[in-house]
Amino acid sequence: MSTGKDRLAAILSNKRKEAEAIEGKKGEFRKQALLRNDFRGFRSNLFQPGLVTVIAECKAASPTAGSLVGKYDPVAQAKLYEQGGAGAVSVLTDQEFFKGCLADMKKVREVISLPVLRKDFILTEAQVYESVAAGADAFLLIVAALTDEELKRLYELGKTLQADVLVEVHDLAEMDRALEIDADIIGINNRNLHTFAVDLKTTEELAPEIPSDCLGISESGIRTREDVKTVTAQGIHCLLVGETLMKDGDPANALRQLKA
């Protein structure tokens, strides 16, 4: 049985090959990205101090849980999220490990009015241009997957293109690196990327490091109202919730309950 660390290494190895395959289209993606003028404010929609806001995730599968639904319909799911009061929708676009694709994100953005986050393993400038050209209002940068130089360059490129950038951390060293580039959205992933174990204590430990003018997000492992209370007690009022909502037969109501 593979370990969490093996999984992360496998994901990044595969993603580097995917990134290399689109490198030849970088110029074309860049042109399309520079023409975008229809951004929906991801950060501004979610940064509502004192109010619980939720990024609801469309995700077909995960390396740890396998398939999450019998029939994956991201468009129908996203519509239910909007009805349930989500502040933004995240769409998993990794094919190999999460059974998603970029077309899912495009379709979702066409049917809702909320900001949309591209959730993937972004490692190159071509992928950033591709994300923005495809309609992403925000994209994810995982600190653990990037060097300092890559993190800074890709973050600044995203901001230059007018996209919001969610910088994800899961320990204090990674938090320092996110703060070093003045990230204005920091996601604390409660899932340890090396063991894949989930622990809300990660948010408890890292939340005090997030500046007051930065949007802090708690990601993974939020299933109940008690979990929401645990996180908001640390001053984090924005949550990213995926598996819990994907597995619920009434995701709109489940979302309302989490926000209640």
C-alpha cells in the first residue's frame, strides 16, 4: 500500500508531464488570458469578517476516498451549491487522481454567477495562463509542491493577470513561505500531504499566523457544525468543503447547515 508521500510524489510526477505537454501552447494561452475582463471577485466574495463563507467543491474522486459519487455531474452540483449559499465554487480539474478535467470548470462557470477556483497542481506559467484563459477567477498554488522562486513567480503572474491566488500551506515553515510573498489568500490544509491524515489541529496551530488583512481559509476535514465552531474559534471564517458535500444527498441543505 502506498503512503501519502508516495501519492504526492506520484501526483507531482504525473503533473509535470502534463505541464510539459502544454508548454507549446503557452503563447496561445497567454494571449487568451490577457484578453480576460470578466473576473468575479473570489477574495472579495469570501472575505466577510465575522460571517461564515464556504468554497464548495466539485470533486468526483480522491486518492484516499476513491469515487465520491455514483454519477458525477459538476454542473448540477455547482447549481445546488449556489442555491445553498456558497461564496465560491472550487472545481477539481486533475484527471489522473481526482477524475476531473478543465472542461468541468468551464461548464460550471457558465451556469453559475459565483467565482470559480481551479483546484489542481499548478507548477508552470503555462498552467497559470491556461487556468485564466479557461475562465478561472482564482487558482491554487500548493507551497509544498513549489520552490520559493516558483511560488513567487507564479503568484505574481496570477496577480498580474488579475486572477486571485489561493496559496495553500500545512505547516509553519510553509506558512512563513506564504507570508514571504505577501499572499493575500492563505489556505490551511488540515490534510497532511505526506501522510494524508486529516487533523483540524492544523488550523488551530496555523491560524494565529495569518494577518488580519489576509483571507484565511480552512480546508479539508470539515464535516459538522462542531468542526465549523472549532475553526471559527480560531478566527477563520472561510471554509473549503468537498467530500462532505459531495457525499450528501442534499448538498444545498448540508451547506446551509454548515453556515447556520
